Amino acid sequence: MLNYLKLYPTDHHSRALTHLYCKMIDEEIPELVEYLDSRFLCNTENLERLNSGKIVNSIIPNSLVLEKQNVVEKMLNGDEKGGNIRVDILDMPSIYHYNDQNFKELFIALA
């Protein structure tokens, strides 16, 4: 199933799988790693140019459009100087926020 789902676009099915990620990790489903890799979305040109800084704050986007200036102001406190960073968008609804129960369960399963 995951071999086919990885071919589908953003937000096609990901909300329906949120409760299954931990179970798939526990069962050591071989296709899971490749599927999860497919959920990282291509960055915009703006974000690809954002490759250094010191992350000070986390941000939770409310859309798939992230502008470099918004990320610099909110996540990096306006300073692009620092170590190498990579900003990606991950198509895993309700897993992205560390206060969400699904996020906690996922990271416990990965540990």
C-alpha cells in the first residue's frame, strides 16, 4: 500500500494515516522509510536559499507557502548567520507539533 501512496500528492491521504504511523514503525514495515521520505515536499526557491542560521523559535505554518523573510523573522529572530540549516515541509498532519499527542507517540516509537 505504501508503495502506491508515496506517489500521491500532498494532503491526498496523509490525514487518514496519522494514527497508523506508530503501528507501522512497531511492525517494522519495510516500505515505511521510503514512504516517509516521499512526504518531504519540494521547497520553494525562497526556502532553498535559506541554508544558514541559528534556529531560535519553532514555527507552525498554516499553509504550504513559506516565505523566506517570514521564516527568518520568526524562526531565526531576523539573523541568517550561524550554522547550516535545512528548512523542509513535511506532509504528516498532526505530527509536526511537539505538543501534539501523535508527535509524542511517533517519537517514542522511533526511539
